[in-house]
Amino acid sequence: MIFTNKIFEEWTRQWKKGPGSAPSSLFIAVSGGPDSMALLETARHFRHDLTVLHLNHRLRGKEADGDQEFVEAWCRDHRIPCFSESVDVNKLAKEEGLSLEAAGRRARYRFFEDRMVHADHPPILLTAHHQDDQAETVLLHILRGSGLEGGGGIRPLSDRKFSQPGLWPGYRIFRPFLDLSKEDLLGFLEERGVPFREDASNREDDFLRNRIRLHLLPDIESTINPQAVGALSRFARILQVENDYLDRMSQKALNDLVYIRTEEDLTDLDRLLARGETDEWIFQRNAHLLGGVSLRKKDLLDLDPALAHRVIRDLTRSLLSLEDPDRQVTYKDIEQIFHLAGGPVSTWARLCGMIILCDFQGLSFFPDPGFGEKSAANKGRMGQRKDLRLPENSRTVTLSWAYPAGQILVRTCRGPVPTDRLTNPRFAYFPAQALTRLSLGPGRPGELFEKFGGGRKSLRKVFNEWKIPSCLRENYPLVWEGERIIWIPWAGRSGYGPLEGETPAVEMEWRPKWTKI
């Protein structure tokens, strides 16, 4: 029982390294072919709580129906729960614009997830990928120009999120046979007397992977290295270890560079001003105004390009996992985003199904395909000013603004105003008696603004000085007294109506909509 001992020892070794002893619900993807039947025979030796999953792709007519009947019968004879389903993968490929391989994969994982999402314990999916599959995958990725991650091929254990709500947020995929050859599995099946089905399509040249298996890899073994399969498998393991190290470095760098606005108060911004950290204050303020996820641009460009590319890749992937989990981030995407970071200020592009904006201090990501139309869409309903009435007694009056999304809060107050708020541009104070025709609305670029302390500048120059993102300027909320701009929220107040003594004052504050009021 040479092959049986080898297979069982490998299962034990990989299980200890991978899933371990934690409670789990075990599901096995079984096609009926030799690889998956070897996996099923092995798994049932160690676990009795198995569930078999089989999907008929309806690509091979009666042969595919025979595979389904074979798996169902084998599981019935061995008293193993089995769920099988039939999907027209050819139709799915046409409907969703996918290749047959991609459509088949999507159909399989949809079927698997439908069954696993309500498991009693954290689900684990077993697949029968072996050393020959690893060698084919590595060659395939190299020929497509992949980096370290692609060169690492298939991993023994990986995590995947469910695409639908259920008891568990995700599941693990366990591949215990990656260090075993096809010959090992066939020898094991012969020793155990386990039947299996042959898929005739595996001998056809229709798919690139088949051509690599049938022609390229045998040619490499016969003319270059007879141990090519083992060498490519070893190459993949080396790259996996090195890629994991670089991923840890990238995650640390990303944590230092990224700023994600939270539903907290804005005292952290106030502390930055108090410490004189103006550049960081502008970066975080703009992140709040824009409402996206932002990277510190200068720090990103100071990184080694290899690490900067990984930071961009990891952030983009994390955002896409929320919006479009099937979308891939390509090397070309990463290069374009990196080039955008080093380009002119106030430029933006649609990449990876998102809007990415190069701002003064940051590179902002918006999982919002309608970003480019927001200004035009809001122009009509936001172009006019809104009357802003003064509060009565000690109440607070609020007025909402659509883009940038937020509210202005107006309060009456008595007594001396705290010094730190007088110099904080997210607040403004005016004597109550000086405000009679108050309104909120945008202004034209050439509009003049009387600066506090004297002097007049165009609105365009003030926006430039305070580095307000250009995509927000057309509809930026300004506070007016009659026809005079008296406050530009998060930039500065005018010289209109200086405070004197203990006279009742009006306090104005601007807050993004996602902060606590």
C-alpha cells in the first residue's frame, strides 16, 4: 500500500499546517474524475461528516450526465450526503460575456457557496489540485506576464468571502494534494479499487491549459528538465513565501498611508492645526470633503516603486471586494494609478470601475461610477442660494448641502469665544446684529473675497491657497451676507463684522454628513 500510505501521510501533514483541529463543516468538490475521487476516498478515511458537491456544466451532453449519475450513485452507496446541480455554462458565458472557463468557474463557485453559506460550522471546501496542476498554472501565469503572486501559482490554503449573506462571512479552500503527482493519485486509486470517470475534453486542444498539459509541459520534460513538474512546484513555493513577506510590508505601508474618514468627531483635525501640521490637515480635510478613501500622495511616491505598486494594488482590491468582487486589478491598472499620483493636481481617471482623483496632498478613490456626473447633475438644483435663518434662543439651525455632502450648523452664543476656535477654519463667528440677509450657496470663480485682516482676492485664488479640490469648487457652499461672501467653510472668514466685547455672537460650523452632529 505504498501510494495509500503516501497519500494519507500527506493529508495529515497538510491538515496540521492548514485547517487544524478547529471545528469545521467539510465540503468536497467532486467531478467524478480521478483527482477528485482520490480526494473523496482520502477525506472519508479521516472525516465522516462530509458533503459532496457536484456541478454538471452541460457541456458534454450524455457524458456529463453520466458523471453526475456516477457521483450521486457512489455517494449513495457510501452514505455520503451529495448535492448536485445542472447549469448551462455555455448560456451563462454568452449572457455574462465570459469565456467558457471563466463561466464554468463562476457557476461552480456560485453553486458551492449556495450550499456552504448556511453550514453549521465554518465551512471548508476541498479541491483536488495536485502537483501537475500547479506546474500548469505556474507556466500559464508566467506566459501571461504575472508577477510574484501569479508565479506562486495555487496555494494549499486560501480564504474567500461569500458573495451572499449567511451564517459565515467566508470560507476556506483546502488543497492537500499540491505536493503529490498525478501518478501518485492514480496509484492510490488502483490500490484502493476506487472507480472514476474520464473527461474526454481534457484530451482536446480547445483550452490553453490543455495545450500546456498536452504539449508544452511534456516538451519541457523531454528536452530541458525531466523533473520540470517538481521544479515548477518548488518555484511556486519559494515565490509564495517571498510574496507573503512583501505583502506584510505592503500592508504596513498601506496602514501608514491610507486615511479613511470615520463617523467620529473632528477633534483630530483640530489637533493637527494646533500642532501646525498644515499639510496633513489639508490632506484629511479634503478626504472628509471628498468622501472617498485617500492615500498620502507624497509618502506613496517616496516608497520604492515595487512597494508603491503593491500598496495601490492592495487598496484597490480591498475597495473592489466591496463593490465588484469579480473584477481583477491588472498591472496596467496599477501603473496608470501610480502615474496619476505623480501627475498634475486635480486630474482624475476612471480605472478599475472607480474614480481616482489626484488632489493636492492625496490620491482619492471613489467606488462611485457616477462621480464625474455629480457636478453637472447637481448644478441646476444647487446653483441657487438657500436662505439661512438665525436661530432663536439657544437653538441650533442646520442646513444641508448635497455636494460636498454636509451641513452647516448655526448657533447663538454669549461670552468670549475660545481662542482656538477663532483661528480654526471650520468655525466662524460674527456679531448677531451684523447678520440680516444670511444665505448659503456657491460663487463664481471671479467673485471677490475680502480677507480677514484686509485685502481682496478672487474666489479662485482663495480656493488655490486653501487647496480646495477643484471638482468641488463649482458648487462649494459659501456663506453670504447679502451679496458679500463672509465665510468659506474649512478655508477662512472674511473681515466682515468683527467681534467686539461681550456682544451676542453667531457661531457657524461646517460638518460633513458622515460625522457626528
